[in-house]
Amino acid sequence: MKKIVKVLGILVLVLVLVIVGAITYVTNALPNIPVQTDLMVEITPERVARGEYLANSVCVCMDCHSTRDWNKFSGPLVPGTLGKGGERFDQSMEFPGEFYSRNITPFGLKDWSDGEVYRAITSGVSKDGHPFFPVMPYPNYRALDTEDIYSIIAYLRSLPPQQNNPPASKADFPVSVIMHTMPQPAAPVKRPDPSDALAYGQYVVNAAGCIVCHTKHEKGEPVGEPGGGGFEFAFPNKAIVRSPNITFHADGLAAWDKAAFISRFKQYADSAYVPHAVDMAAADFQTVMPWTMYGHMMEQDLGAVYDYLRTLPPAAGRVEKWSEPGS
């Protein structure tokens, strides 16, 4: 009996050593994404303008890297906080850790090379080589046209410096280990010509992350039909908002024509629109959808999004959009 116990003890010890060794390897050797050390992005007015459009109205980088006013509908950006970072995503919002958006103004990126910024956007790897949690949708950005990434970099370099040093992010175990396996090298595609509405629409939908946020996930993995809605966004007060079905099923957008779809976004870009006050303590309805940012997307791009969404397999299921705290 003692011999059996001894053998089992040795096996357990070996197993522990194997697990520790595997964790040590993964966390020290990965991600292994090289930096383009010779990359120097020329800052031109055209690139800055394109980057501003992408960062504010399509990829909405500024959505997470600025301060949002959750006392107003859709959490519009607080003036004077553009790119300063510091937005927190933590366990109270059902994230596996405590994550803070980086300062992406020249103050935060002053020591970063263009190659390091490019790697961060497209592969989710920081200057020092550690991986980002994919609340930043770098898996989407890795497929963007290289010129579009250069434009975003040029725009970030043009921002007014914001003196802000957000806390370091910290993932819970085992996500802290799994994160090291997530980054992949950039795989850019050429931005399709807008005349090819479906291909161009797919490109814009990917850049904007529409399908990711409008597909049900469990433990970080998609489990629902693409575009079928049901992704849960938890607020710190335990209220939950769920993304709606954006497929062309009767439970989704089947009754919508293109003009109505575009108009839904553009109402938030109207100069007369003022976000109404939201009292989260009183469990007022709130949404994470940055309407006031996507509302400034060009009508051509919104129309292409509509055309592409029409090609998704219709998914049945009407989503319960809002659950009050404790419900």
C-alpha cells in the first residue's frame, strides 16, 4: 500500500512539474510577435483625417480610450479626455480581471516606436511584450488594410498629449496564462473598393466589431448564431444590457429598409441631438452602444454595413434587451 501511495505521489509531483513548466513556457515565450523595427509612418493630412474617422466613427478606439459619461444615454465621451485612457473593465462587469485602457495620446506613446504601436493594434502585444486582453478587438484589427492602421497611428501621433498614467491591468488566473496564446501576427487585407458593396461592407463590419458584439458569448467564446444578438454587457450596478439580433430575421432587422437603418444611426449625429440623462441608481435603461460615435459614420459605409448584414443567415430569437439590477 505504501508503495502505491509513493508511486501516486511521484506521479502527482511529475504532473505538477509538467503544469508549472508549461505555464512558465507559455508566459515567458509567448506571445512571440516580432516588431517592425524599421517602420516609420509618415504623418500626412490625409492619413490623419482617415485615422480620425476610423478611430472615432468606425473602429471607435476613442470609445474605450477616453472617459465616457454614463450619466447620459449611450455614455458619450467627456470633452477633454480624448485618448487619455484609464477606463476600467473589471469583475463587477464580469471581466476576468481588472483591465485599464492605455493612454494613447503622444504622452502615453512617447516612448513607443511606430512598429510597436502597429503590433499593439494588430496583434494585441504591448511595448514590453505582454499580451492585451481582447476587450480591445485586435483579432479584428489584424485584418485591416495596412494603410488604415498607418492612418490610425498618424492620428494618434497628432492628438494633444494628455498627462495620465492609468493603472496596470491584471488578469485573473487562468486567463492570465491563456492570454499569452491569443495574439497572432497581422494578416492585413486590401480595403475593398466601395463599389463592391458586399466585400466593402464585410470590411467595415469587421472594423467596427459588429458581429462580435451582436453574437451571444459564454466564457469568452461565441455560442450563438453570428449577428443573432444576446451578448451580455453587465454594468457595475448588476444591470445587464444585451445586444439585439441584427440578422434579417423577423426577430431582427427583416422589417428594416436601408434608409431606416441609416437614419437610426444618423439621428445621433444631428446637431440638435442631446443625450438624455440616465440614472443608473434608479435602474434607468442604458446601453454600451456608442451611438454618438457610430452616428458619424459615412452614409456610404452605413449602407455597406446594411448590405453585408443582409447576407448573414437569418437567426431566430428575439433578445430581452434589458435586465434591471437583481432581476
